[in-house]
Amino acid sequence: MHRMGRGASTVDVRLTAVDLFAGAGGASQGLRQAGFNVLGAVELNADAAESFRRNHPDTLVVESDITEIDIHRLMTDLRITPGELTLLNACPPCQGFSTLGSGGVDDPRNDLISAVWPFISVLQPKAIVIENVPGIQHDHRLAQLLRRARAIGYSARGYTIEAADFGAPQRRRRHLMLGVRESNERLPADLETVAGRFMKTKPTPVRSVFATSARITPGKDPHHVFRDLRPLTLERVRAIPANGSRFDLPETHQLSCHKRLTGRHATGPYGRMSSNEPSPTLTTRCTTVSCGSFIHPTEHRGISLREAALIQTFPKSYRFSGGYDSIERQIGNALPPTVAEVMGRAVLGLLAALTGGRPE
């Protein structure tokens, strides 16, 4: 029997998961909260893999290029057989599909979607979740994966979701592909059919995060740190009012590159978060004021790493490894644990409804 992770008293060892492109462990944290025993994780980035190990010490972390993994050996290491795994979760890099990135349809990172297929065909998990930005739904590689999954007996469907509906204090649209093996029925067209009771009726305002961070004793949390601002940048931040943005800056403080733009372009940089609303989507530069609306609602600074992690719904005790830039990137790249938790519970509901009972 596999051991439970630290702090995972509600984990059911019968409900197993493997997490691909695991990052710092956001999805795995949420799956554990939903009751899953995350047996294994695959992550190439050394800092993210170490962050994962720090918080999930009883999960086998394979620090490797996913295309070079011997999946049969992985099964042996995890002590599982084909068809035994409850859930395969995968969050391929999204930069190739993101409207915020420089990638496009031919971005080589997009090919990593195809790298998920060998894991599905060999592991034959009872359920599959593939998560990414909404742009992934139009990619031919995801369509091919869907066809392949259906050809070997999976009911599969895509859903576009909003993280704020799942309890995150953040606006973050994502696309989820769900698959259930050996189901005789089609998956519901509306995800709320199976996840509705776990979803929020009202968005969570971001003020709850700053109320938590305000109680952190200075120097006690190594992640409650924020970027130092250059004098001119600090002047700009001080000039931005509550709920304001760069459009509220006096002309003397406006950036030359912004002056050349017409209309309401590049609205994100130098924006203050609104205490009474969910935050905007966090990115890999989520504490950098020039890269988005990442200014503290009332203080003249960018949000801290810990505040960003709390917005992503990581537990306040979660610890990250690496330098400042690396941790910022790990946080921004993560699937919010609360979203993964709701999806994990929805998967269990689907398995119960479509296959006749709770998976053993």
C-alpha cells in the first residue's frame, strides 16, 4: 500500500493519480484535497520539481523530459498495472496557445499534447483530465488525442471554465478535456451537471488574500517578499489611485511605448487590483507591476510571492524552491489547487454516475 502524503489524512489510497507536467504541484495539491493519492509526478524544471518534493514528499517525482520516460518502468516503480490508475492529469505548457504569449500554432511546445497519448494508451487510467488555456480547444493535436481516446473506449469532452467559479479569487479561463473509460454514456454537455455542487455562486474577492497576508509577521515567511521598484517606477505606482491603471497616470509619468498606442491597448500594465473583485489572471510575471494589474490594492508595491500563491489558492504553508524569478514563474504557471480539487471531485462523480459506482 502506498503511504499517504504529509497532511493528507483524507486521502483515499484506492483513488490514485499521476500528474504530468506537474510544475510546483498545484494540480496535485488540489487532487490530494479531493481525496486522491498522487502516486507519481513528471516535471522537467529542476526548481519546480524540488518545490513539488518539498510539499508532496511521498509522491515519486520523475525529473525528466516527458518524451524520454519509460512508461512501463514508471508503472513498475508506482506498483500499478494497466487499468488500475484512477486519474491521469496533464497540464502541458500553455505558452504556445496563450493569447499573451509569442507562440502560435506551430510553437514546438504544442507538440507536448501528443506526448500525453502514450501515457493514456499504456496506463489506461479510469479517467483523464487535460488542462490548458482556452486556445488549446482549436488545436489539431488535441482533436487527434480526443479521437484516439474515444477509439479505445473513452467518453471524452472539452469544457471551458472560469477559475473564479471554482472558488479561486482570480479570473482565469481554462479549457479542460475530461475522459472516462468504459462508459456507455456521453459526458454531460454542461460541466455544472457534475461539478455544480462544488462550485461557487458568487466570486471570491481578492481582499481575503490581503487580509491573510497582512497577518504575516515580517520576516517569518520567506515568500512574503516583493520586487524592489526603481524610483521612477515607484513614482508611477504612487500616482495610480485605487482600482486605477496606467490610464490614470499624468502625462509626465506615462511610458513612451504606451503613448504610441491608440485606444485601450495594453490595459493590464501598472494596474491596481480591486479589493472587491477577483484578481486578473496571474501570469509568469505575476508580481511585476509593468507586466499586468499586479499592484497591491492599497500599498505602493507589487504583490508579494506569497500573495500571488494565495491568489492561486496554494495553502499558506506551501514552500517553493529556487530564486525569485523562478518562484514567480512557478506560481504563475500553476493550476489553482481549488480548481483541481473541484475537478477531482467532478471526476469521481462522473465515474460513479457513468461506471456504476465509486472506483476501487
